[in-house]
Amino acid sequence: MAKQLTGMQHTPKAMPARAIEAAEDVKCASTRGRVERRQELVPALMGSATATVVEILAILILLQSVLFCCNRANVNGSCIKIEREALIKIKASHGINSSYSLLSWVGDNCCRWEGVTCDNILDLYLNQDRKLTIDSLHFPPSLKYLKMEGVLLDKCDNCLQSINMLPALLELSMSNCELSLTGHVSHVNLTSLQVLDLSYNNFNSTIPSWLFNISNLQHLDLSYNAFQGSLSTEIGNLNSLAFLDLSYNSLEGNIPKTLNKLCNLSELLLESNKFSASILDISNNLLHGQIPRKISKTMPNLELLFLSNNYLNGTIPASLCSLGRLEILHLSTNHLSGRIPSCWGNLTYLRVIDLSNNMLRGRVPMSLAAQSLVSLHLQNNNLQGKILMSLRHLESLETLDLSMNAFDGFIPSWIGENLSKYSVFTPINLKVRFLCSFAFLLLFTY
């Protein structure tokens, strides 16, 4: 074998045609830069028992060169003809002005154009180019990500229709585009859309009903528009929604009960509207963040507020005490912390307070002993101090639960005096647990 190798150094053979044909079979799987699996090339390279070492080495060198080219194409992205033509139509649209970002839109490789990326599929970013005005949109149907923040679309007549023809679209951002929602969408084709940002436009209309048919939406931002009218009950159709921002509009009327169907909702922003809602029930969801400080301004007529069984954190805002018509407040089973605000004295209609199963600390404020209170639940917190003497003056109180806290001192004598009026009385403090039902008292060591 060594002798054969020595001879080959002096008399190299020409590479036979079958080896050239085998090497030419090496190709990119598509213009995306995918390369056919190497295993498929092994028979072509090694199939001949009479293949010389020179032939094999030559093929391997050629294969390495082809793989390098294909891998490089995969890194940089490869522009499909139909996608390049669609981008050229955008550039050549009538009414489009000179734009710095479009100066690079020349040549065959659109993946190198500014604002365009090719990562398995074409992504188009035309962000914050205030010189760019478009009166017609044409996009390839394979488009997945379209971000056009700041692009002027006030003269675009076919925007909705063009975008509605993108079934693969996952994210669409058309914030601050002076967009108009004119035109009717009879059938929504945006079956894959998960993120939709239409904020900072001037729609000056009701929220179009076709938005509520995009069933896979997870993120919907309609803030800072001029939406009017009431919020449709169809909002409950968006059961995959995790983020909903309707703030800074002119929405009015009641908040639909179907909002409670959004079981995946983790962020809800409703501030600076004209809601006249008397009931807000979004309990048993995945809401995060803090209770809005401006809730009394956003919904000043609230009578029933249910936010229990979520993941709300922070402190209980004192602005809740400005809800003069509030009758029932349920904030139980969250991650609320800090002290209970001492501002409840003016809530004359308040009948039920449930702050149980949180991380509240400090003393129970005297103002919590409102004269109209029927039910008070403070169990499973870290409240401290002595049981308030003022609680004895709650003439309408039927249910009192102070269990699983850190109260100290003695059991107040007035508890025995008023046992007959309580339906349920459950304080756990000191070393004793009380469970009362009318005049029946059970005593357990804690």
C-alpha cells in the first residue's frame, strides 16, 4: 500500500466521470440552505470497489467545498424569488417615498436587505421609519413575523385584506401607523396569529368583531386608540389570551362577564376608559402584577369586585376605599403583602371583605370595622397584635374568620357575649382554636 501511494504522487490520475457525477449530486436541499444528509452520499462515494484513493480524496475535497458553501448560505439566509418579488413590489408601490432603509433593497439576496431577515422563513422589520409611506401591501404567504411600527399606512386601502392572506403569520405589529380599520373582513385567515399589536392608532370606532375570531391570540394590545362603545361579550372567544391591553380608549358600559372565561389571562390593563361597570369578576385566572392604583377612576361605579385565586402581588391600594358603592370585595388567595390600608370608614355599603390566604402583615386597622359589614375573612395571613375591640360593634356581622394568623393577647370577653349572633366565628390565635356555629362552641388545642 505504501508503494502504491508513492507511485500516485508522481502519476496522478484524472478524476473519472462517475466521481464528478457523484460530487455534482451534492446540493442544498432548498434555497433555505439545508444540505442533504451525508449518509445519502456514502453509496455514491464508496460504491465502487475499484475506486482509487485519489478518487476518494478528490471527492472528499469537493464535498467539503460544497458543504462550506451550503452552510454559509444557511447562516446568511437565502432569498426565495417569490419573497424577493413581494418586497420589490413594496418598494415600487405608488406613493412610496425615498427611505434610508430601502436604499439597501437592491440585488438578488433580499436576506441582506436592511429590515429583512431570513431564518427558515422571511421576517420583515420596517420599524420606526417615518419617511416610509405605503399605499399598498403585498406580502408572500409564508411570512411569519411582520413588524411595521411607525410606517405610515393612512393611505393604504388594502392593508387588512393583504394581511388577512397570511395564514402562517405568528406576530403582527402595526403600532403607530395611522392605520384605519376600514373594510370588511368576512373570514379571518390569520389562523396562526399569536401576537397582535395595534396600539397608538386613531381608529375612532368600535372594536371590530373579526378581532375576536383570531382564536389563537395570546397577546393583544389595543391601547392608545380611540375605540368607542362597549366591550363585546365575544372577548370570551379569545380563550388563549394571556395579555390584554385596552387602556387609554373611550370604552364605556359594563365589562362583560365573559371576561372571566379567559383562564390563561395573566395581564389585564383597562385604565383610562369610561367603564360604568358595577361588577368585575376575573377571579380564578392567572393574573399577575399589582391591583391598578387608578381602579377607582377607571371603574368608579364598582359594587362587586372579585379578584380572588390569581397571582396578584404588591399591596392593597388605598384607592379601593374611593369606590363609594363597593359592597363585596374578594381578594383572597393571591400574593398580596404589606399592611391592610386604614381607609375603610367611608364605605357604608361594604358588606363582605375577603382578604384571606395572602401574605398580609401588621395590625387590623380600626376602620375595617364598618357598621354594615356582614362577613369578614382575614384567615391565613401574618396579621399581628390584639383582636380589635371595635369588632364587637359590628352589629350585622355573621361570619368572622381570623384563623392562621399571629394574633396575641387574651380572647376578648365580648366574643362570648355576642356568640348567638354569629353564623361562623373562626379565630386561631394564642393556643386555642374556636369554631362557632350559632350558640354551639367547640374548643381545640392548636
